[in-house]
Amino acid sequence: MAETTEKKPLNPKAEKVADPVGASIDVATQQMIRRAQELGVETIFDRAAKMKPCNIGIQGTCCKNCAMGPCRLPLPKGGIEGEDERKGLCGATANTIAARNFARQVAAGCAAHSDHGRTVAEVFMSVAHKETEDYKIKDYNKLLAIAPHFDVDTKVEVDGEEVDRDLDEIAKEVAVKALAEWGKPEGELRYLKRAPKPLYERWKKLGVLPRNIDREVVDIMHRTHMGVDQDYKNILKQCTRAALADGWGGSMIATDLQDVMFGTPFPLQSEANLGVMKQDHVNIIIHGHEPVLSEMIVAAAQSKEMVEYAQQKGAKGIQLGGICCTGNEILQRHGVPPAGTFLQQELAIVTGACDAMVVDVQCVFQNLANVAKCFHTKLITTHPMARMEQDNVLHIEFDEHHAMEDAKRIVTMAIDNFKNRGAEVMIPSQKAAQIAGFGVESIEYHLGGTFRGSYYTLNDNIINGRIRGVAGVVGCNNARGRHNEAHIDLVKELIKNDVIVLTTGCNGIACAMEGLLTPESAKVFCGPGLAEVCETVGIPPVLHLGSCVDNSRILLAATEVVKAGGLGNDLQDLPAAGAAPEWMSEKAISIGQYFVASGVYTLFGVNLPVTGAPVFQKYLFEELEKIYGGKWDLAPDPIVMARKMIAHIDKKRKELGIDKARERVLMDMASRQALEA
Ligand code: BF8
């Protein structure tokens, strides 16, 4: 048995620990929180019970951008009457401070998504130059589909005739032009023109077209340095540029090049929750965000050589499980089941059956190392940018030039560790079936018309009112609320009201855990119109589009809806809304801002760090709509959030003149049902 750290049970009477049922709606999670407490292993749920958030930071009005502060400007009790006289030492107002903090969150979010995109683009460059054996181009159609957006010709003229251009040449040119998006000295990001024309023209007129991805992040860091931009509106304008560089830039390029190299997702069957781990298998949990290494781990774990080695060591096979978005990536393309959402990462180790956890970047708790210390789990960091100081953590740095070798080393290590499991193995039985792997292309396949515009069936059903509208529900878990509760309450309320949901990130995993990603759930949870569409087409009412960089798929799917006709000519015309009910990451702020700037009404749950600056908040919540067509909103209660989204959807239906169609179709459906009865 491995050497583990002895612990005493946490004592709820003596110290503040989480109430498992109050901490999560998910039974497997509750069991594992309890199990951790019995074993004396502290988790995020206990820490959240012990430590309250800072009351000033939560309002967005703590400035620590210079050494004269931190200057803290909370809203006085009872609000502000008359002039707002709060100032930092330099005179910065609450609005300036909140806007600067907000901007730095956008910068961090854009940087995280886009740097992920850069890694993908660099690997793609190696692939294009055939410098690696381990990665290949899997989807040439996707390469040909994106090439024109980079102004790369797919045809050449030979002897006066137009012929197909050499695919390797196309790949090389796409790689060069894609990588240039991070630092080109002039021009604007190429993918912006993929947006509906009126939207692109609006951005141009407003002067918010991103120049290159890195520059927009650097611009925010400069602008929010002490004593630079002191106008919250001007700061927010730069937030828009950087956020667009994320959604229509770094994230979109990440998604596209991943599809080119690893394959474009198509619907497939899988499962979700901690119950996907298997007692008699070697369990490897893959956690983080960048799929470049996890793709190799999947290939290694499925190789005959590794499976046989696992069997030699007494296991029946190798079970992979995902956490967070790297989990979503390998779910979408290989059907690898997610073992849980962001808040379940420690709990996967608490099962005692996690032989290795492999982490790359983003959303990884430092406390994983402390939890791993209490079990036999090998915790392996793989990214040069994300190491852990604890001495029980191994670092195996990923390099695309010997990726398979690295992956096999990791899988072998997990297999060798199988025999070291202790007596404390307890895997919850809960898991749910799911259909995942949707994308712009597969929505077209399932909801497109054979002869008409590509998204014809979807548009037709929105116009006739069977589908009331479309919601993008995305984002994290937040330990300040009950795990998954807001995600599930919101999504159920939306589909009950005939709103089809496109999901990504941890919301996708949460919905999968609740069985909402199955076609059968339509009958149980949907309103009559949406249920009818889902049953006819055979799709779930909640379509899982992948990881958080795949929010770019939502932007492009919405663009396809506009192109198919009948629902206006811009994203802001659509009966659609977006939400992140349990957000916590800076990436979510960047996503929120690019959705708003793309014309989407976007609601966040939990809180938003702008409430201490009412003027700036009003700008975000009201005035932005006049500029971009979209706006921010805050609704900690998921049912209130759903109502607001549905009210917005109905408003848009009315503006499009399709509100009456829905009443007619529902009436028809009711009379038909009465006849059938
Ligand atoms: O990038 S949803 S908790 S995993 S940040 Fe993190 Fe949030 Fe999950 Fe996906 Ni996105």
C-alpha cells in the first residue's frame, strides 16, 4: 500500500465543515463530501463553509493597482444619495476602479482562452510541416472550410484551369496566418468577418475591431495601470476589443484547429458523474483545458500495448474520465465520460480509485496535491506554465514532438500504481447516460433542411413557435452556491418553456449528470412544442457543444440561424439569450462581454463584481444594449433568471412579428392532443 498521510475525521461539532446535502444537489457529490470528512480530508466545500468572501472585493471596488492602496470603496449602507464622493488616494472613483477590475478579468479570460488557442496553433504548425508523427490532420473538410476565412486559396490555376490546391500547402499557409493572429503588426482579426454583416459593421463603426489578440490583452494591462484610463466607458470599450479577440479570435481558432487535427465532433453516446470510474480498472482522470496532450492519452490508453499491460497488472482495463473542459474535449470527440464538474475534482481522488490525475492548465485546485497525499493517487502536471510546489506532484512536460511517448509514460505510471490502492476505495454508483458531441455541423445535419437553407428546420420551428427561442447556458460551478443547483433549475425551467438550450463547459457536465442530455428527457422535462421537435428529430433538448472555447460554436450556430433567414439579419434580432448561472472564472467575464458585444442579452448568477459602482453597473446593465444590442444582467435566483431570459425571447419574437405564430401552433397542438385523447 502506498504511503499516505494519516488523518483524523473532520469533526463537524468542533470545526466548521460543509453540510453535504446543502453543498450539492448531486447524490454522488454528497456521498464523497461525507466520505472526505470521515477520512479527515478537507475539500473546497469545507473551505467555503469556513471562509466568507471579501465584502468589498465582491462589489468590485477594491483597487490594488498601486502601493498606496489597496483603496477600498464599498457602497455605504443605505446606498448613495446625491454625489458619489468615494475616491481612492489618486482620486479614482468607484466606477473607474470597478471598470479597471472588470477589464483585468476580461484580459485574464481572453489570455487563458487565447493562449490555449496559441498552443493549438503551434501544434498545428508542427503538423503542417510534418514535424510530428503523433498528430495528423483528421478533418480535411474542416481545413478547407476555414481556409477562406484566412484568405487561403483552396484552388489554383494550372494551364488555365482551376484545380484543387495541394492540401499540405493549404495547411502550411493556414498555420502561418492563424499564428499571425496573435501578433500581427497591422490590420484586424480575420474571423470577425464571419459574424453577420450588420454586426461586423457595427463593431467597425464603434472602433472595437480587435487588432491582434496579444495586443488587446497588453492594452488592458497598460490602460488599467495606475493613472492611465479614468473613463469607465473608454475602459469598457477596450474590454469589448479584448473579449471579441477571445470569442471571435483565440477561442474560435482553438476550436477550429482542434477540429482539423482531432476531428470535428459528431453526436455520440457516453455517461457522466463519478460513477464512471471502475473499481476493477485502472482509472485515469484527465483535468484541465488543452486537449493536445489528452488526445494522446486517449490514444495511448486505448492501445493494445497499454491495455495488455494493465491486464498483466491485474486490472480489467483502463478507464479514462474527464473533469472540466479537457474532459469536454475528449468527451466530444471520443466519448470519454466526464467524471464530474469543476467542483468534483478533489472528490474524484477521494474515491480512492484514482490511479493518476493528469492536469494541464486552468481550473485546477492547488489543494489537489493535499488530497492526493491522503491517497495513492499520482498527480501529474504536464504544462510548463502550471506546476505545483508540493513534493508529491510529478511533472511530465508535454512536447508535441514526443507526445505519444509522454502519454505512454503517464499511462504506464497509472497502471503501475493500480496495485497501490488502499482499503479506502469507495466509488459512488451514480452516473447518467448522455448524448454529446454537437456542433455547428451536426446541428445542421439534425435540424437542417435537405433542400432549403441549412438551418431551415430549426428556423422554421422557431418561427412557428414550437421552439420559443434559444438559450446558451454555459460556465462554471461556484462553491458559494449549492453545486449544480442553479445550472439544473435554470435549464429545466427553460426547456419546460420550449426554449432549446445550447450548453458548454461545466453546465454541459452538470446537465449530463442530471440526464438532460438524452432525447428521452424531452418527454419528461420539455414543453409540448420543444418535446415534439426533439422527439421527431431524435435529439436532446439540451445540446452539448463542448468546452468553454467552444462557445465560439454557439456564436457560429447563431450566425447560421441568421443566415438561414426569417429571424432578422443580426444576432441581436434572434429570440435568444445567454447565461452563466454558477460562474466563477475570469474567463466567464470575457465570454460574457463577447456575447454582450455580439448582441446577446447575457445573465450571470452568484454575483457580479460591479455592484459597488452603480453608475458603471447601469452602463453594463442598460446602456450597452443601445450600443451593441446586448447587455449584462445579474440574477442569483435561477428561476428569476429563466423568467428574464424568456421575457427577452418573447420581446424579440414580438419584434420579429412571430409571437402570434406560437400561440397558433400551441393551440393546434392542444386541439390535436385533445382529439388523440
Ligand atoms: O473552461 S466552465 S469551471 S472548466 S472555467 Fe473551469 Fe468554468 Fe468549468 Fe471549462 Ni470554463
